[in-house]
Amino acid sequence: MKKIFFNFLMFAALLTQVLLISCDANEDKGIGSVEDNKLSGSIKDTRTLDANVEYLLTGPLLVEEGGVLNIPAGTTIKAQPGFSNYILVLQGGKINAKGTATAPVKMIADKDGVGQGYWGGLIINGRAPLSSPTEVGSTEVNTAYVYGGSNVSDNSGELSYLILGNTGARSSADVEHNGLTLNGVGNGTTITDLYIYDCADDAIEFFGGSVNVNNLLAVNPDDDMFDFTQGYNGSLKNAYGIWEVGYTSSESDPRGIEADGNLDGNYATYPNQSSFRVENMTVDLRLAAVTFEAVDKSKRMQDVIKIRRGAKATVVNALVKGIGTVEDLVDITDSKGGADVGTTISLTNSLVNAPQRSINPVGAAGVTIGGSNTGCPTNVFSWTGYQF
């Protein structure tokens, strides 16, 4: 009997070790399995998704301080409809959505053909500076979560070969998600090769921070294609924005670029006004070939480039093309203050329809309309399968 009991104890000890090893191995795997593919709640440790599982976002998913969400190449996350279905990386958290050209990461709607604003989208909060060096900002969709700080090189992880579709759900006219929202994100974060389509509000918006973004394709955002505010200091390289045939906007002033030096133009005395660079940009309007006066306002662009409220922009090799209509090619004025005097813009206009105005104000220093700019190359987006 003693020998049998001893063997049983040995077996039990061995079984315990196996279970502990199994638990340790699954700790990193974390959220999701074939049986449990629903995503919501908080991540406080390191969690890695499984590319072989199709996930369903059923509520807000928060990556908290010290938490890491790893999303391997080829992973698909489908979101249920609603404003509260979003992914939010808090200060000190990290997201690594690392797709490849042949196996991108997808964050899309759980149904096809649902259009703009179906679910919340992706928000990242960092600790990089804002226009005020002493204050922090509050996340638009939940003011309990703050962003901003003093760490220019703050690292919130990596996004690469990522597709975001049908994002930007809103709770009111003033509280809505973008396709991708970058709040005080530092330049230690890597963001490259993005495809954002059918989003309410802006395709991408930078609220302060210093992160650099390369290779962004934005298709049919309801408002602006590329939006900068609250002291953003970084660069956007290879940006291509498209309004497809039949596009309409619910916004009163959709733009290619919209840039403010500070948040809403109310903080002109803050020391860190937006100062950024956009290199190789194309705005492609594939709308009806009618005059500006004849076209419905929902089908025309307010400004290709709007720089205002103390923002300093350097825009090189920009191109606007297509058959759409715009009010201004470039506008650097605003009732709360115009662009910084150091702003320089080079834009080639290849639109079939004439704009209402080319430059506002006429003869603005640093703004050049003409030349033979080529804009953004399209081959950098071959991985998306989009037909240019």
C-alpha cells in the first residue's frame, strides 16, 4: 500500500508540473481560442492572439499600463456595431499589430457593406508632448483616460500592414471616433503601411505627440483625410487619400489636410504649437465632373489643404487630381488665427474642375501652386489589393 501511495504521489506531482507548464505557456497566449474568440475587457499583462482564430470585438478592449497586446500577421478582428466597441491602448500600454504584405492584420466590421461609422476603431494614448508642456489631454470618447506628457520618444508599440475598416462610430456630433486616433503618441512607436477605409470623422487624427507615420491609404473618410492638432510634431510620408465615385460627406467642411496649432484654436499662447511635415501626398477626387457652383455641398471638398491656428506645416510634393470640386486648394486663414509664417506648401493641381479659389489669402508667402509634383506613389499600397 505504501508503494502504491508513493507512486500516486509521484504521479500527482508530475501532473501538477505539467499543468503549471501548460498554464505558463498559455499565459502569453492569453485572449482567445477556438472556443473563446470574443474580445473585450482589460489587458494588464502580455496577451498574444492566434492568427488561426477569427476574433469578435464585443465591447471596449483596453490595454492598460504595463499590458501588451500582440497581434500576429494574418489575424482578423471583426467588430460588432456600436460606439462602445473599440480598442484603446492606455498610457504605458503597448499594441504590436505586426502584419506583413502577404498577411496583414485586419480590424473590420463583422458584416460586409456596412459603410462608415459601424464600430469605434483604434485609439492609442501616449506620453509624448502636447501644445501645453504642463497639461494632459482627455480622450474624446472617454475623458477618464488621459494622454500627453514629456517623453518625445515614448513607445506604444508597432502597427504595420494594418487594415482598419468601417470605423468611427459616434455618440454625438462632438464625440466620435476616427479611423485611427493617435493621442500624444511618441516617436518610439512604429506606424507604417496602413489602409483605412469607410470611416466616420477623420481617417487619421494626431492629437499632439511626435510619432511618424509612413505609407497611409485613406479611402472615403467622412470628414478629413489627414488631421493634425494640439501641438503635433512629427511627419507623415506617402499619404494617399481617395473619395470614390458616389461619395458624399455628412460633414460641413471635409478636407484633405486639416491642421491646427493647438486644440480647437483656444490655446494660441501655448509654446508647443503643431509643427509637422507631410511628404508625398495625393488627394484623389473621383466625383462628378460639374462646376463648383452646381455640385451639392456634400459632394465637394472644402479645402485640399487647410493650415490654421498657429500650425506650422511643411508640405512637399503634394498633388490633387481627379474630377471632383473644391472650394480652396490651400487656405491658411482662420478666425482664431492663421498658419504660422514659416509654413511652406508645394501643391500641383491636376483637377479637371477649377476650384473656387486657389490660395486664400491670394499671394500667401510660402505657398506654391503649380509645378509637376508626382504626389504619393501607389506601389507602396500593392499589398492592400486596392485598384488605383
